[in-house]
Amino acid sequence: MSKRPTLLQHFRSFAYQNNITDFDVALEYFTVFGGTGWDVDTSKNVDELIKEKVLSNYEALHKGVVNFTHGNGLYH
């Protein structure tokens, strides 16, 4: 059996971590921020959170992706 969490386990963890009880809201935010480990404020809309968490930190995030993929452009 695989020791890696399933997608369902990731989803449940994300919803629990962010105190989201509405399935549709959890799904909307998980599709964008699932797997990041970031706390998500669901009182803000997804567009606002993308600006806040992704675009304002783009350089650092890009460096992390380049490092993780060893600079292979196929992956980013």
C-alpha cells in the first residue's frame, strides 16, 4: 500500500486546516490552493487571494519551482 496521502485525504486535510465546512467552498479553494500548506481566508475571494499569496510572492515561488525541477523548463 502506498504511504502517500490520497487526493481525498489531501482535500479533507485542507478543509479541516482552513475550517471550511461547505463542500462547494472547500472545492473552489482547494482547486487553487490545495497542496500549498497555506492558510486560506475564505472571507476573501479566490482572485484576491491569488494576488495576495501568489502574485505578490512570484519571484520566491518561481525560484522554488526552478530549484525543485532542477531548471528543466518542461516542468514550469
